Amino acid sequence: MPGLDFTEIFSSVARFMILQIFLALTAFLNLELHQVNIVGAYLQGNLDEEIYMKVPDELAKKYKSGRKFWRLRKALYSLKQAGK
């Protein structure tokens, strides 16, 4: 729907102290901890809608493809349609 969720950007950031408490509890309770690459997963997210981006001037000059816009197939960092 046009205009929906285009007025705010949300970025969840944990305080380092919370991470320390979480790691201490994990060690104290003898639990297993697994790491996940959130940044890589976030950037590989598929888009549910068609979004077009203007080709940067430097790339348009370099490749001379004549295209003025690219269709995005994956989410870009700070894209408002990306996951929250």
C-alpha cells in the first residue's frame, strides 16, 4: 500500500551491558550459544514488492548501458521496506 511505513526507520541495537549479562547467564547455566550473522542475513532478504533504484551517475558513465533505473531483487541496508 503506497505511503505505508515510509515515515520511520527502526534499527534495533542492544546495549553492550545487556550482551555481557546474556553471555554471563549462558556461561553460568552451562548453555550452548550459537552465533548468527544478522547483517549478512539482513542484506540477503528478498523483497515482497517491486522497488526500483536510480543508477548512480558514476556507474552509468562507466558501463554506458543506457539504463536509468535498476530493479532491486534483494534488500539494501537502510531501505525502508527492509525488515524491522
